[in-house]
Amino acid sequence: MTEKETAPVLTDEQLKQLVAEADTGGRKPTGAVAKLIMYTALAWSLFQLWIASPLPYSLGILVLNDTESRSVHLAFAMFLAFLAYPAFKRSPRDHVPILDWVLALVGVFCASYLFVFYSELSTRPGQPTTLDLVASVCGIFLLLEAARRALGLPMVILATIFIGYIFLGPYMPDMIAHKGASLGKGMSHLWLSTEGVFGVALGVSSGFIFLFVLFGALLETAGAGNYFIKSAISLLGHLRGGPAKAAVVASACTGLISGSSIANVVTTGTFTIPLMKRVGYRADKAAAVEVAASVDGQIMPPVMGAAAFLMVEYVGIPYTQVLKHAILPALISYIALFYIVHLEAMKADIRGIPHVHESSFRDRMLSFLMTVSGIIILAGIVYYGFGWLKDVFGDASIYIVGVVMFATYVGLLKFGTRFPELHMDDPDKPIDHLPDAGPTLKSGLHFLLPVVVLIWNLMVEELSPALSAFWATVFLMLILVTQRPIIAHFRKQGDPGAAVRQGFQDLLDGLVTGARNMIGIGIATAAAGIIVGTVTLTGIGLVMSELVELISGGNLMVMLGLVAVICLILGMGLPTTANYIVVSTLMAPVVVELGAQSGLLVPLIAVHLFVFYFGLMADVTPPVGLASYAAAGIARIDPIKVGVTAFGYSIRTAILPFMFIFNTQLLLIGIEGTAHLVLTIGTAIVANLVFAAATQGWFMARNRWWEAVALLLVTLTLFRPGFWMDMIHPPYDKVSPDSIMEVIEQAPADDRLRVWIEGEDINGKAIHKGVLLPLGEPAPALKRLNAIGLSLMASGDSVDIMGVKFGSRAAKLGIEQGFKITAIEVLAERPDKEWFFVPAFGLLALIVVIQRRRARTIADKELKPAS
């Protein structure tokens, strides 16, 4: 019996059901219950749009604080979770049992308890009544049950272990024991305060994540997903292994608007996986390419599986900074996957699919350059033109911009009607020729406008992420309602009235889908709050640091490897958002604390991205990973085999955290000028491509073992040139602490001063570690220190820390009053580490020459018999 015959075969309906069970709920009741679920989801979307808009404050109606908003947000999620997600596989899908109605209503009461009794609770903090305790205990149990239905057992097991740790602390082994907590204290902390379930994570879900998920759902409903897929196929399908390359690009585009890897797989994979198989890719490789591309969509800004907004809160930097630091690793990871696909096509000699009308290379390049030039000119006109409007018209410019945007939208729709409408083809139907790229791209340019509005508000207007998403979503809602009737008018076909009705139906569907997509995320962030609350209540974070330090023996690389493995284990079975909350809460402090003791002083964003990447790797690692199961169902192959192959493709992503933790220039930190930026980006791309070639066993020809070793050496040098330079000359010189004021005053803008501190913390533990003091803009030393909340006084060979402002950046670095600064490190004068790029590229050139010669020889041998 063949592998194909034994593999699971999923129909389109089963695939949709798989996505539903993972993202929107697998239950499909009919009649009044279906309408109730729909209207509840609609009400949730409208509620979130209301609290994100300026209207509550301008009208003075339904103005809620953060805690009240979180409470209502969770109440919606709990209610919909019990109605939309069946309890067991055998539970009815066509109606809601009585028990689920009871659980849903009790869940609403418990979740909205903080909203209903907000005033009363604020008068008795830490003194819960009997009703408080009953609501808290029931709320925790119902939250865990909702998490089991929506997320599966891993999240529930993890949360249960941490709850048990709160109350069983005195009975734990000595190393992890603590004094424990009473039921009242534990429940108050987890349910009645903003330290646990209703903490930062749920606040980010309510304030930011919902709007971006809703934006993605509306964009998909409008037809943007189909447009991205067809555009990628038309642009890249003619290349060697083209359908696989199109899958990578389409998944990257879908990842921009999606917070779900499984939805990404099914959306793009239903079309691309059969195409890949048809042109010659093995079934497991076709599915693995789609899985790797879809999971990598979770590291792609601006959404990053909704983790970007959590990083803003946890790291304490602006959203735009998070995007800046995350963009280069995400791009080079996708470029490397694109190259892996190319190498697989080379090995199997897979050709592309020709276009209907083939054009010369010269014509394609001319068209590409004209398009790029047009975009640059248009961007310049928009940027400087809108800037001029703001200067002249002030606040009224927003209305002028709105009119211009609507006119542009109508113009693009009229322009798009010159070309045939895009329809998703049957993936099982043979494709002999590809549609031309130009008409395909031009037919849906209006889909890019809401993304432009979003980016403009974030980057230029510098609005908050929530307000930026709100205005982009409002514009997208306008597109959903109007695009069909306007297109019908320009094409002079169809009933305008029917087009208007269909437009409003699309808007309704998008609002409902967005809310249903948020059920799992809302439950996940709330359940992850249990783990965050346990850490703040029991101090288990310090225990984790001591445990990792003990096992690693103080070795820095062993410690990082151990943290990576723990993140993989913790992330198994968790959705992206909950995954990041768990690994950042438990493991990020471990890297910061132990790294500081070993001299590894890196910005906090680098640490958070490190644990985030390895938490995500769990989505690929067998045996857990619904994305692999979905892709395997489409490809009709064993899901474990897909997971193993996908993990092999994802190694290129797994090495990036180790590289940027030691070379933060990969996160665009410490870049000095345009030339340095270009050099950093260029070498990083080449490094990841070379690593892909080394691990895939093929470069210009099949690698020999020593060539693979040489390619890995080139990778290390290009990613981390400082590794070799540090052996020749230490990167930092130590200077006397009493010169700290002079060093601070002379430091450039946004410099981070490396200082070593020691003392006893509030628990009496001896501390000796390094920290990076952020110095901000150039100013007198005292002003710079005051900006980060620090006051110092010289004392002999050290400097005493006399005061640390509460909540300041210095406090977040773990600096406490009474510590001493024992050493300062400044950059040493030495040759630039980038000089090591020269021998690296020399070695790479040598391998290229050798492999090209060998490839030519092999090709000549293959041609001889034919002649």
C-alpha cells in the first residue's frame, strides 16, 4: 500500500472544520442560536471599535477604564467560547446543550464581575467577601474549561500546575518551595486585581490585538487574501520551482494580516500545495514549505501573531521600535526559505509554469523599474503633499485627506475594472499557463489602501496602534460596503441594489468573523495571565533563573541552549499570543539575569525576540502542530513527516536568535549611517542564504562535507564578525567608576553605558551583574541620569547608588538603592570587526568557483551519452 493511500485525506469541508475548531469554534447551530452567536460576535466587534474610537470621550458616553474594558472583553470571549466550541469530539455540533448555556451565563457573570462591582472592589482591596471568592474560583475553573475547548489541554495543564504551585508552595522541594498563599490571597491576586487574569496581557488583547485581528478578517472578507495569492502566483510561478516560491510570498503577505498559522496554511495552502506537487515537489516537501512559510508569518511585522503589541508593554518601547527591531530577522528568514525552495527545485530539476504571454527579460525589468519609480514618486508626493496640507490647514487637513483617499480609492477601482476579475481557481485543475502579472496586480490595487492608511497613521501621524488600527478599519469597512456597487457601476453589469446588499452582508460577515477569530486569543491571554500572576505572587521567576544556572553550570551557550529547549517545550500546543506571554514571563528574566552575570549585556527587546522565536518553533516541532496536520491533510501525507521536514526548513529561523543575541546590529541596533545599514542587511541576507545552502546539502552543486563546514564558517563570520575580533582584542576597556559623570556627558545620543553593579537586593541576595544604562539624548550628566531615574555619589573606588525612582528605567533594569557601581566599560579602540567579512567572502568565492566547476563537469558528463 502506498504512502498516499495510507495518508489522511481531508476534504475542503474538513479543512474548514479544522480551521473553525482551532480559530472560530467548531459548532454550527441553526435558527435562533446561530443568530444569537452572530449578533453577540457583532456586538463584541462594535464594542471594541467604540472603545478604540475618540467618540466615548467626545460624547461622554460609555467611557470605560482599562480594567472595565478588560472585564467586558473577557465576558464576550467566555460567552462565545462555550457556545461556539463543543466540549468533546462527540458533543453535538448542530445545537448548544443546556449545560453549555449554564456555563456560558455563569462565565459572563464571573468575567464581568470586575465591571459590575468595580466601585465596591476598589474600597476593599485584598479583603475578598464570600461572593468575591465564589466568583473568583468559578471564574478560574470556567476560564480553564474555555481554554481546554478553544486551545486544547497544554494551556490548561500549564495553568493548573502554576495554580497548584501557589497553594502548595510549602510542600514543594526546597529549591522551589515558598511560603504559599491562602485561598483569599491567591484568588484576589489572580481574579480580583490586574496582576493576574485581568493583567497586561488581557489589556493588550482588548486594546490592540482585537482591532488588528478584525482588520485582517475584514481585509480577507474583502478579497485581499485571494488577491495576494493570485498576485504571488502570477509574479513567481514562471520561475524554477515557482509555485513553491509563490507559496512563500503569499504566506508572508497573508501573515501580515493574520494571527493564525493554521488559517494561513489553509488559506494559501489549499491552492499552493497541489500546485507544488503538480510541478514535481514531493508531497511532504510541498506541505512543509507551506507550514514553514505560514509559521514564519507569526514573526512578520506589523502583527507578529499579535505578540508585537505585548512586546510594547513588556519591553517598554514604542510600537514602531518593535517593528524596526523585528523586521530584518523576519525578512531574511523569508528570503532564506525562498532560497531553500529554489535549492529543492534545483535538486529535483523542477521548472516553472509559463505565462500566457511571455515577455523578454528586458521588458520585465523595464516594467519593474517603472513600477518601482512610480511608487517612489507617488510616496514622495503623498508624504510631502500631505505634510504641506497639515501646515496650511491644520486640524481641517484630516477631512481633505479623507476626500483625497476616497477619490483615490474610486480611481483605483475604475482602473481595476479594465482587467478581468480575480477568481480562485480549482487547485486540482491543471494549469498550463499563468495569468499575466501586470493585469493581475493592477486589478486589486485598492486592497493596499487600508494598509497604507494603517502604516501612515503609525509611522507619520504617530498615532497609537489602537487608534491607527481604528481609522484603517473604518476605511476598510467603507471599502467592504462600497466596492461591489462601484465595480458593478463601472463594469455596467449586475444589479446595483443587490451589490449594495451584498456589500453590507460582507461587512457583517467580516465583523462576525473577526470577533470569532478573537475568541481563542481572548481566552489565551486571560489564561496566560494565571501564569503571570503566579510569577508575581510567588517569585518563581528567580527560581527558574537559579535552576537554569545550576543545570548550565554558568556556561553562557549552554544556558541559552537550555532556555531555547524550555521555550520549545513551554510553547507546544499554545497559540502565538499565549506562547509569547508564557515564555517571556518565565524565560526572558532568566536570559537577562544570567546573561548579565556572564557579561552578556543586550537590550531587552533582543531577549524577548529570542524567547519569542523559540516559543514559535514549537508550532513546527512534531508531534504538536495543527499547521502540519492541516498541510498534511491537503497534501495527503503523514503529518509527522510533514512536521519533521518543516522543522528542517525552519532551522534557518532557529539560528537567528543566537545570532542577534550576540550581534544586535541584526535588530538594527547600533547602526551608524546608511552605508553601515546596507552592509548589515546585505551580509545578514547572504549569511542566511549560505546557512540554508549548508544545511540543505546543495549550493551550486551537491555539497561535500568540507564545503558544508566552510559554508557554516562563512555563516558565523557574516552573522557575528565580532566573534573573531574579540579573540584578538577585547571589545571593551574598563575605566574607573569615579569617571562616570565625564563618560556619561561625552557619550553620543541613545548610547547604552555598560556598568557593573553589586550589592544586596531586598531579599538579602548578593547581586553582581552588568547592566546597560540607556543615556538618551546628549545633555549634562545629571540630567541624563535623572531621565532614567538614577542618582549617584562617588565613594572611593566605587560609586554609590543613592536613589532609584519607582517605575523608572533604572528600576526596570533591576538597580536598587544601596547598590554600588564597581566598574564601567567603554568601547575599545580597535579595527572594525567588519574587516572579517573580507576573508569570509573570499572563502565563499572559492567554494563558488569549485562548485561551479564541478557542476559544469557533471552537466558535460550527462550530455555526452545524448550526443
